[in-house]
Amino acid sequence: MIQRVGGRLALAALGLLVALAASPAAADATDARAAAEAARAAGDVRAELGHRMRLAEGQQEQGLHEEAVVTLSRALELAESLGDARPVAAVRGALGNVHVALQQDDVALRELTLASEAAREARAPGLAASLGNNLANLLAMQPGEESAQQAARAYATAREDALAAGDAALAARILGNEARLQLERGDLDAAGASLVGAASLDAKLEPSPDGVLTRVHLGLTYLKLFEARERAASEGGAKRDLDRDKQDLLAAHALLTKAEADARRLGDARGSAWAQGTLARIYAHRGHLDEALVLARRAVFDAQQAGAVEAELRFQLESARLLARMGRRDEAIAGYGVAVERLAEIRPALGFAYARHEGSPREEASRAYREMADLLLARAAEGGDSAESDLRVTQRLMERFKADELREYFQDDCVDAYQERVAGADTVAGALVVYPIVLDDRLEILTTRGGSMRQYSVPVPRATLETQVRRLRALLEKRITREYLPHAQRVYDWLVRPFEAELEASRGATIVFVPDGVLRIIPMAALHDGERFLIDRHPVATTPGLELSDPRPIDRNDPRMLLAGLAEAVRGLAALPHVREELTSIQAMYPGDVLFDDTFMERAIEERITSQDYGLVHIASHGQLGAKVADSYLVTHDGRIELSELAALLTSTRYRERPVELIALSACDTAAGDERAALGLSGLAVRAGARSALGSLWLVNDEAASRLMIDFYTELRQPGVSRAHALQHAQRKLLADDRWRHPGYWAPFLLISNWL
């Protein structure tokens, strides 16, 4: 997905609301809040509305999106009380934008649709165009051809509204966004035509910061069109139209040069940063690296002057990439280091975007971590004096990367809260920790045990690895064939065989994987060496990061358990008849409370958790762990409880002091083959503030799941038995039974975070 121009509605676009701000100081969140309360006390609805809109904007800039929703909800009440559709449209548009930042696309679509309808009711074509552009951007982010068609229609309507309002700059931006959509759909000629139409409006653009960014947007889109045609010719063998290619680059260069000149005249450092940084990409593309580096560095300086954090990050990274291309590796590593440190400071301001894939600030951050790791590992492989240090830096870098991924997934500070409480696990006796790092041209593996670290490089390209892993995942779920076996062996050869000598020397040590990317969607226990599964030889655990682990033996003096389960068929979901036996057997081993079938209600589980102190929480029910945290839930008898709600209950102050030892989810499912859904599973313990979690990667057989869980808890009662060994015992027991020997039955269960 290519990033589009849209996002937060500038207050200037809201017409009526601009006049409501009492003073420039209201833009500050604290002042805006005080001003809003003062206006409320005075009964001045319009003034309060304006201040609350500014307060919400400030909250978004700080990354406080949930607080912005509360603020805008109050603003919506005020707007509706005025009986004027225009402010209602503005507030709903702002609400839609906040929900985009929260990745709550369904809610965002509803709010932006209602906002567009209100703008039309108010006969405000300029506002309708801005809202329609944002709505189209959001539709373009959704998967499927139907959404793409809806986006195309929304862009066309928004463009007509912009022209009716006489807003050439907005019409040009919308045409640029249409071109981005057409590029994604592979219609390069249509994209070219849209850009020609947008460029024809260029003469109508007055020198302004808005016009500068519009030209930057169009110039970058011309560059992307050039790159798309270049790829199409390379992949399809078609003859290049060199004249057309030259015209695309010349058009991009002209737009960006004009944007940079206007920005200089206007004293617009932000616009200058974007113009120069994007020009650097054109120079780099043509191989003029020295000129590109000068432009990128100037862009960083201007972005810092303007406080434009996203531009600063992008062009600091561009500078580092250019240094790497120029063979100045040490300087490039230092440049990436600056960018990564700066990222930690400015992360909250990067939360708002109408793109969450290629081109989005968070994707740029992900790229930065991998590219820096690539350079460090290449230098370490040469065996110089800095080799050991480079490996340690890479490990810390990947730890930060894993934590950032979970922050982005959960959209809150649960990661920071967890890290404050745990000591981490830099060295843990008896465990071999494995960091696979998936790079474009190879797989790098770092292992650490007892303080020593080793590096292994496997020459398998990312595309090849991902194809095999996804194929393995799909075949593991097919419990009637052994087609998975060659794929399980191939992935073993890449991922485990390189450090097999360490395994032999470790004599049954627990292997703790810190999976990367696509490797999250497969269970490492099912990898096969040609004779045996990995679980036959070693206990296996998974952690989202060592700094996100709290490895210590289970407290057997505090085993009180909350058991909850659903055996009945409810709301079209199949019955789970073995859940009764599962809960009964586990209850016989551990004291605690049981919520079963019609007593397993959302309200009941809330009351139990808030009134009792549980060391273990076990839930056997249908459930889903989705690609977004909002899509993750457990089915109860009366509806469902979102995992975020459950986690919030478990992470109250009372439980932070003595965390839950284990959360187990039996019979749940993650979205098939989805890396982000698997990320949610791996972060479950972190989100809930628990020491460990046990869950499944795919929908499991009811009877097999019950048997495995009963055996797991039976073994866990034995003194000195770790969680990882208890799971290994339960999985091997199923593996030894002819009915359950296929890994589709026993492999999907993952032990997460604390393996002791």
C-alpha cells in the first residue's frame, strides 16, 4: 500500500470552526483544555467546540488517540446541539481520522461516511471534498477489488467537490491519490493520465505551504509511476518507452524543484524538507549518490528546524541508505543508529497515517531496524575487532524492534509497563535462545546461551523462505496427509541445522525462539530433522523478546486457578463436548473457581477476576486472535469478551504486584497464516501482564486439545518440572498415540514468554 495524502483535517478546512479558537495558545493541549472548560462554564457552545477540536488535535499529535476519541465525542454532542450540519461533519471527520490511527477501520469508515453526508447536507463542497478524499484513502487501504472500486468512485466524487469549491490544490492532491490507487491496481496508463490532469492544475496553485506539499505529492507519484513501469518492463520483458520514462522523471523533477523554490520563498522549512528529500530519491535513482546525499542531509536539517518529525526520520534513514550504497558502511551504521534513537523519542507522533504498509512511518521504522541489522551482521561476519560488539548491538536492536512491533499492534503502553516490571532474560541457564532475522538475501541466526553468542548465515532469500513457511503452515493444518514433511525438513535445514552442534552439546536444553516475520505463523516444535520432530529432542518455547520475558519457575505455593469454558453450541458455533472433561480434570488438580456454559458470562468473569487472586487462568472456548487487537476475543455464553478487556482486568494495580503465572487459551484460533495475528498471540502474556501464555496457532481438535491440556497441567504439578518440559511431555504423549500423531493435532500449541 502506497501512502496517500489525506489524514487529519486541518482546522482551516472547517470554515466556521476556525473562528472559534480564542487564541493561538489554545493549540497547546493544556491551554485548550482550560479554555474549553472556561467556555463551558460560560455557556458558549461554539467556543467550547472550537477549543475541544484543538485539544483533540493536540492529543493526536502526542499519540493520545483514545483520549482524542473522548474529547471528540464531547465535541460531537456540542456540534449536534447547534443544529448545523457543517460542524457535525467536521467533528465526525476528525473522529474518523482518530479511528484510522487506532486501526479501527470499521468505525472510521462509518464516521467518515456520516461526515461526508453531513458536509453535503451543509452544501459545503470544500469540506465535502476533504472528507471524501479521506474516505477514499481509507477505502483504498482495504483489501479486495470491491473496496478499490468504491475508493475510485469516492475519489471521483471528492475531486468534483474540490473543483466546485474552486480548490485546485485539493483537486490536484485527489488526482494524485487516484494515481496511487491506479498504480496499485496495475493500470499504469490510467495513473499517467491522472497525473497529467493533476499537473495541469499546477499553474493554478498559489505559493503556499499547502501548494508545496501538493507538488511534492505529485512529484513522488510521478517517480513511483516511473519505478512501476521499470518493474513491469523487467518482469514482463516488454520494450521500454524511454521517451515516456524520461518525461516522467522530468515532470517529477520540475514539480519538486518548484516546490522547493516556493518553500524557500515562503520560509516553509517543512515543505522544503519534503521537497529536497524527495528530490534526493530521484538523484539516487539515477545513480547521482553524492548529490542525493547532500539533498537528504539538507532535508534532515530543515525537518529539524520545522519540527517535522516524520520527514526528519525518513530523510535521516535515506541518508543512511545512501551511505550504505556508497560503501561507507561505518558511517551508514552510525546514521541508522541516530535514526533509531530518534525514533524512540518521536514514536507517538508517528501514529497517524492513511497508510499502514509500504511508505507509512511505521513501515519505514521497520525497514530501518532490518537494514541496520543487515549492516551490523555483515560487519560481524568479517570477524574484526568489533564482531562481538556488533552481535550484541544487533541483539539489542532486535529487542527494541520486537517491543516496537507489539506497541504498534496493541496501540497502548502495555509493553513499557511490562518492561518496567520484568528484569529480562539476557542469560538464563539451561536455555538456548535463538534469534532468526529474516533479511532480503539471507537468513541470519543468532544464538545465545550462558552469555556467549554465535552467528550463522543461511543463504536463503526472504521470498524463498516465506514461500516454504507459508506452504508448511497450510499443510500442517491438513491432518489427513503427510505432505507437510518435506517442507518441515527444509525449514529445519535452514532454521535449526546450522546450530545443531550447539543443540547436541546442550543435552536437552529448552530452545527459546524469538521468531521474526513470517516465522511467527509456524510452530517450531513441528520442524523435522529427517528422523524426528524437534519436540522429540528438546522442549520448545517462544518469546516476543528476551526483554519481554520474565523467566522464573512457577510459584507452586499460589496455584489458585480460574477455569472457564463453553461446551454448548452457541450462536452457530459448534459444541465442544470435551471441554467439560477438560475443566473437571484440571479442577481436580488445582483449587479455584469454575465458570461453565451458562455461568460463563462476560459479567461473571469480570467479577471473579476483580474479586479473587488467581495464579492461573484457563479458558476453553471458541475464540479468535486477529490481525488487529480489536479483532481478538473469546466467546462467552452471552456474547464475547475482547482479549483487551480481559487483559485490562488482569493488569490492575493489584495484579501487577503479583502477576498471573499462566494464561491458557484452549480451542482458540488465529487468523490463518497471518503474521500480525500471530504477533498478537506471541504478545498475549505481555498485554495481560502475565509471566506466560499458552495458546494455539490454528483451530484445534476438541478432544486432542483437552487431552493435551490435562496432560500439561498434570505434569506441571511435579516439582522441578518447567512449563516448557510440561508442554513437551503433553505433546509427545499425543505424538505417541496413532490417533493424534499428525502435528496438526499437537503442534499448534505455543508456550509464550516464560518457559521455566
